[in-house]
Amino acid sequence: MGYRAYIVLLTALFAWPAFASAQEQDHLLDGVIDFHCHSGPDVLGRLINDFELVRQAKAAGMRAIVLKNHYTMTADRAQLAMQEIGGIQVYGGIVLNRSVGGLNLEAVSKMIQMDGRRGKVVWLPTYDSEAQVKSGKDARPFVAVVRDGKPVPELAEIFKLIADHDLILETGHSAAAESVILVDAAKKAGIKRIVVTHALSVPGGGATDEQLKQMSDMGAIMELTWLAQLPGAQTPVVPGATLPRVTLAAYARVIQLIGAQHFLISSDMGQMANPPHVKAMRSFILGLNELGLSDEQIDLVARKNPAKLLGLDP
């Protein structure tokens, strides 16, 4: 079977109509927010485009989604989706990889000013992070965020801009030890909304229980992604180390240990061979429920915590 035929088959297998009616009947995803959505157009092949993603999320009753792209800003695309579809909140942001100039204050500033003001999130480097590059033993440049145990000087102005505009800072693919340093510095800089990006599956190994407790005590929210627990989902599509796989049981354990008020769940979907975002979020909620999380805990990690981060009424 040719590549294109294979992709068509996969898309058909995971197609929206196959599971829309069940979701509409049980209202499982009503009010749910997916904080980590990849979609086309992109440098990487994506399963669906922005509009298709937003339509599917809206049909499932979801409240909001956040568009993420490793190489370009998504605030403008979020505004287009709002104009075209409506009925659901769509947000974007910027990832400070090398394609936008790395730790580029001007790029963040222009994201904030974009029409519609849908730019809410600033991710620190992901594919170009020091942890990602060194874990993969890649001979390519990286964007350092911590040096000699301190945030690099370039972050000071960026942190101030994030604080002044009450944006959300995400730690990207920083190492767990780096994230502890970054969260502490961000809080001291006045940033109120902080997310530790896929906290248990960063390059080099996820955060320990002690690190999770440290960061949650400082007010950070820990992100857990559906992607990281999928078997075979971590095949690298760009240079760099694959992210560690984490079981759903491990997710349930840390939520119970640290407290659901300190976590959010997201899909991190959009890859050609993986399920659509909406189906992933549905599976995530059902799986956590089967592992003993209560409806109240799931409401926090899937609805209230991400809503509070986005400035929505929880």
C-alpha cells in the first residue's frame, strides 16, 4: 500500500462520524479544554487542519482548544478559526524554537498584538531545547534556557512581558531540573499562569515526585498528555530524542499523590498515525475514571484548571 493510501485509510478509521454520535449522547466532553493541539498546515504532516479540528471539538461539546505549532505562531490561526466557525474558544501562542529566533522578545510582542488577541501561551523551546538536542545526541544548535543553575539573561525581558500581559508560560521540552528553576524564576518575575509541559515525559526523564511537589507548591500546573502513553507514538519525526513513554496508571498515581488541582490533561495529538484530538481526550477521561479518579477530579484536570489558566470562568 502506498503512503498516501495508507494515510487515507488511517484517516477513515479515525474519522469523526464514527464516534460523534456516542459523544453527543453521553456529553462526556462537554466543557472540556484541550490545551495541546497540533494541526495543519505545518512543517510536519498533520492528520487534520485547524478548521477540521475546531469543528470536531465544537461538535463534541468542548469549550476551548489551544493550537500549538513547533515552528510558527498560532495566534493568527486561532483568530481565523474563531471567525470561520465560532461557538468555541480557540487560542494560540508561540514556541520559542530557532525558527522564530529562539528567545526572541519581539516575536512574543508581535504574537500579543495579533488581531483578535488569541495569543495566550508562550512555550519555551521544544524540539530545539538543550535537553531535547543533547538527549538525542544531535549535532545541531539548541536554545539554552538555563545556564549555571540560573535562567539565561534573555529570559528576564520575556518573563516581564509575559507577566505584564498575564500570559501563560509553558516550560516546553526543558529538563525536569531546569523546569524547577524556571518555575521559581517565573513566579519571582510575577508570572501567575505556569504550565510544566508534559511533566512526566520530557527528554531525559520526567519530573520526580519531589520535583512535581516543588513546582505545584509554587503554583505551576502539571500537564499530562495522551500522546506520551501511546505505544509506538513516540517515533521521532524531527531530529532529537523520543520522549519517554508514561503509563496511564502513572498519571493516575501522581494526580492522586499531588492533587488534581495541580494538573491538566491534554491530547498532544495531530500526528498522522494517531487518533484525532477529540477521540484522545475521550479515551483519556474514560481511562482515568476506570483507574479510580472521581468525576470531581476529572472535572478539575479536564475543565476547571485549564479554564482558569485561560482566564475563563471555571
